[in-house]
Amino acid sequence: MKNKYFCWLFLLFALISAGANAQVKVEGSVFDEMDNPLIGVSVFTENRKAGTVTDVDGHFSITVPNTREILTFSYVGYTTQKVTLKGRKLLKVVLKEDSELLDEVVVVGYGTQKKGSVTGAISQVGNKELKMAPSGSLSNMYKPQNVL
């Protein structure tokens, strides 16, 4: 009788622990408002214990602890979006462009900066000025005069 009781208790414990450790695979795709797939969108759980990025077709696959998890979708130039799974295992997410983030940007040698925060001089040289140059190479354009 005791052996039967322990067997049932062990079986119950095994089922509970298996259910507690169950992982759920969630798949989906991320698109922009024009229905173009977005490549390289960061997809991660709310506690950031799991994460992935979208492939060239905007597709992602992530393993989460349960189907009540909240996924965060983040991409440069788009508003960050949080999606509660609510039991779903297949998602289609549409990210909206964030026009406030799309400000004028200047590319510098070590990264990018907003145009207003650059302290040096910024100039534009058009193709007409370049064609008028007496040299075929930009590195030969400046020649110091009589340096001693």
C-alpha cells in the first residue's frame, strides 16, 4: 500500500515539474507599414532572458517559458512595440516608423551624431567642384607652397 502511494506521489511530482519546466516555441514575422519584411529586428522577452533577431525574410523563432510571456520588438527608426502572447504561438507584427527618431544625422569617423551636436565644420562638395579640380586624385589636391 505504501509503495502504491509513493508511486502515485512520484508520478504527480514528475508531471508537475515537467509542466513547470515546459518551454514554448513562438514563431512569427515582423513587417513595416508597407508590408515589407524587416531584417535584424531585436526580439526579446520582457525579462531579457531570451532573445533573437529577425532573418532576411523578417522571420523569427524564440523559445519562451509560457504563452503568457510579453515579447518586445525593437528596431532603429521604428517605435518599440510590446506584444503579449495570450496563448498564441504564431505572430505577425507590424512596426510603425518613428518620425521623431529620423532626424538629420551626420556620419563621423567613429560613429554617427546629430547635426546639431557636431562641433567641427561641415561642408558639402558637389560634383561640379570636383570636376574642376586640376588633379584626378583628391589626395593630390593640396600642395604646400615652398615649405622650408
